[in-house]
Amino acid sequence: MAGRWVRDTMAMSIRVGFLGAGFIANVHASLLQSCDVVRWAGVYDTDRNRTEAFAAKTGATACGDEDEVLAGCDAVFICTWTSEHPRLVAKAAERGLAIFCEKPLATDLAGAGQMAEVVRRSGVVNQVGLVLRFSPAFCWLRELITDPTSGRVMSVVFRDDQYIPMQGMYKSTWRGDVARAGAGALLEHSIHDVDILETLVGPVASVSGLSAEFHGIPGIEDVVNLSLSFANGALGSLVSVWHDVLQRESSRYVEVICENLWCAIDTDDWFGPVRWMRTGEEPGLLEGRELGAAVWNAGLAPVNPDQSFLDAVTEGRTLGPDFDSALRAHVVVDAAYRSAAQGGIPVAVPAPTTTAS
């Protein structure tokens, strides 16, 4: 099913379609512009103006409905509001299309589990937009942490803040609608953080969570505070905040302490700086192009995250992060919400399966 691409006169090409033409779809479109194998297929958004603007930007065909997009592509990017993901993923999987789906998968754990099962049964190439796995800053942090000389991870402190995305450049009014979004800062934004925390430190074994709604939007929390216990004995915290400081877009601070290592990412979650001190060594610092070059030269991450999806389509095999990876993040997030609903009592998180990548 995965190899339904066609050949150009010069090279193999992949017909790429888009469902949803909002902010994140345009981010993907910008990354795909430099990918030689892309052949723009159709685009559809419920907002006709956005459909036409995306088509004008990329050269894609402005389609009248989602079926027209799916009928004319080999791979589809699903960038709609969250509640639409399960239905659209099922339609794409039924056609045998390669699927890139934005995070989170669904508005709840049950829906995410059903989606992962649909994709697993279909055998299609799939990837989920857990993009922090491709961040040079986080790739370098993981390289530092996993070095045997660093010793065991002891603690991690993670703070994530951005202005609430119903304004500014995001203009995502649907994120204020719990029926379409499912929840707020933790599910819609910090599911990234949960995924990368397990990638850095290992599986979460239990979580205690509290949340608040300062903006007064029912079901859309804008502050979350999690205490995390990891299976390897490490302890951690995650604070996620949606505020109204429009000068601050997405900003992350991460500090990890191992037995013989202190390391941190300050502010920019992509290009750092990353700072570290290891027992018996000089302090280190990498940022910007120097950090990117170090990561890419070491083969720790691709230059273009969306290129990795196209590589997977070309090779006919899923390279990850896939639906099972995203499902694992949903398991942890669901436990956190259950804890918050019960006043912050610790909730056990089941051990991950071996299928996530």
C-alpha cells in the first residue's frame, strides 16, 4: 500500500495532499517546499479562503471536499482540529495512503487508541507531528544524558509557556472549543513535552497533576503542574502555561541533572543554547548554527523533519515518531488529567509496549 507514488521524468515523486490549511499546515508546506520528491496534490479546508491561499502559495489544487484530496494523493497531511483526526485518519487508511497526522491524535485516550489500531491494521506508513524529537537542542541533550559517563538521571525540570493560541499568529479559535480540542495546554501543546520527557529520561511510572483555568474557558486548562516519577527512579516536574504575553511565543526551559552531569536548554527549544557541565570536564555550550551542525554531523537528526516522512514513504516503512509513539504520550496525559480531576493524587502509568518508535 505504501508505494503508491508516481515517477517524474527526473526522479520519483510523491503526490502530497493536505486536509486543513491553517497555521500548522502552512508550516509543513514551507518545509516541504525544499523537498525534491514533493508533487503538490489537493488541499481542502472548511474555510475556502484558507484553501485558496494555501493553493496559491504551494501550487496545490484547491479541492471542494476531503474526498477529492484523498482520491488524488499518495500521502496526506491531516492538519485539522483534533476532533476530526479519527474520522480522517480512518478514511485515509482505508485508501492505503501514507498518513502524517498532527498531534494530539484525538480528544481522548480511547479515540487515540482506536486510531493507532486502525493504522496498525492497515499497515500504512505513518508519522505524527511530535517534532521535538527532531529538535537539535533536544537531540544534543539526549546525547549528553545517554553518555555512560553522565551516570543515572536524577531529576528533570521542564517549563513550557506560550501565549494562549486563540490569538496572535496562531489565531486558533477552535482551541477554545472543548468539543473540537478536547482540552487545553497539556493535551494540545504539552503532549510534545510528555513525549520528549520519556525520550530523554525513560518511561513515566506515575504522575500527580493539578490544573487551572485562568481564562475561564470551560474544559480548556491554561496552567498545568505535573510531578513525575520515572521507572528508572528519576523524579521530574512539568509546568505548562498559556498566558497573554504576546511577546512570548513558544518558549521552553529544561534542566536535567544526572549523577555526573548538569545540562539545560534555555528558551529556544530548537537551537538552544544548550549548556552542560560534566564531572572532570570543561563546561560546554552549543547554540544556533554551531549546535545544528554538531547534531547533523553526528547523524542525530535530519535537517528537515518533514523530509523524514517522505523518506519513510519512499522506503515503504514507518520511521517514526509513529501513531504508537503518540498513543504512549496520550496514556501519560490521560493519567495526568485523571490525577488532576481527583485533586492531584498520584496515578500509576502502565509500562509502555514495545511497538512505539
